[in-house]
Amino acid sequence: MRKILVLLIVVFTLASCGEDILPKPKGYLSLTYPDNSYKSLSLERPYSFKVSEFSVLEDEKKNWLKIKYPKLKASIDITYRSVDGNLKELLTESEKLVYKHAVKAEEILAKNFENFEKRVFGSMQEISGNAASQIQFQLTDSTHNFIKGALFFYTKPNYDSILPAVDYIKKDIIQLIETLEWKK
């Protein structure tokens, strides 16, 4: 019995010899997104712009719109309001919604947009940190039309995890802003 036990230990020791054991390398997420491709907004609205071909449009009441990204579990929520001498109120309300996220935000960066030819004026705020919305924007012609947009993810905000998706959708938001035209 003792010889069998010694023989088994020797066999297992020789069988386990081989390459040196190395720790596994760190794994990194391999996130791939399709190249951006755009189409004109297909819904009848007082505004038009180009949207990603990979998004799904959901018609909402009052000329509002939800641009969904099912694979990313995200959406851009667009609200439309007519300007009727209340532009200051609309801008203040929009600003309050942005700074509601300041509690969770690490930083809020604003970028202004002006297109005098198309009469599109506005700004986009990037909110870094674990806020509920990472990008918000507002656009107006200053006399008749006002749009507020916000990017939301259908998950608990973890900024580091969703940052690649935020960067991807940010390009679509900039495309939306740069191609916006008012119909009236």
C-alpha cells in the first residue's frame, strides 16, 4: 500500500510539471459600436434633424420624441415647446434641470452652438460623474421654437462603465444639433 501511495505521488508530481504558472492578464471590455450613419427624421414635427440609423424613434405627444438605443439601453428624450414670450422661463427651467444633477456630478462642461443662417442657438452640457443624465442640451430660434434634450441610460449610473456609450451617443447629439432646422 505504501509503495502504491509513493508511486501515485511521483506520478502526480511528474504529470504536473510543465510550463510555469503565470497569473492571467487583466481583462478589458471590448466594446464595439457601428460606424455612425444618419438619416433624416421621418416624423412630422415643427423641426427636423438627422438621427442615427441604429436608433429607434418613439413618437410622443406634443411634438416630443424619444430616440432609443436598444442595444445600449439608452435614449435621448426630446421635449418641444413653443416660444410665446417665455424664452427666459424656458431657459431657466432647462438650466435648473441640468444643475439638479450637480449633487452627483463631478463636473459640468457647457458648449455653446450658434448657427445664424438656420437660426439655431443653444448649448450642450456634459455631466461627468454618476448622474442620471450625462448630456443635456437646449436649442431655440429665440422667437418661436424651443427644444430640450437629455440622454438617459436604463441602468444605475456608473460613469466609468457607460462612458464609451456616452461618447458614442454624444456624436449623434452633435449631429442632431448641427443638422437641426426649424420648419416655421
